Amino acid sequence: MNSESSVIEIPSNFRYRDVFLKGKPKHDKTDSFSIKHPAMDLGRRAKIFSPFDALKGFSDELAKSEQINEDYYADNGYEEIEEYP
């Protein structure tokens, strides 16, 4: 990757320009912040966010709607077709 293409142009009137340019803070493993707030391993982090369901109940409603449509077409003499492989 070319380093020139990864440079982000930040407008001079950007409200948080100074904060953005400071970058991500770096901590030693022995400083007080790192001792109080140890880094979370990726497995645990994934476990925290995996059960999040932004559209709670959406899959149930989708399945219900699909069943209604299948019943409608079956009752009106339509034949089921094979899906394209």
C-alpha cells in the first residue's frame, strides 16, 4: 500500500482536528492506566458483541411472512419451482 494514498486530508476548520492529529494514545504495560484497564482479548470481545440483535424479532416475522406466501401459492394451484443452483 502506498503511504501517500493512506494520508487523510483534514480540513483546517475541523472541530476536533487537534485531537485527531494526536492519534491513538500509547501505554506501557506497566503504567497505571494499563494496570487498571487491561486490554480485552478478541475472543472475549467477540463474545460480548455476538448476541446483539439489532432487528429483534425480524427473522421470526420474515419466516412467518414466507410461510404465508408459500401457503397462498400452494392453495392457488401454483407449483413450486426448483431454485437455481
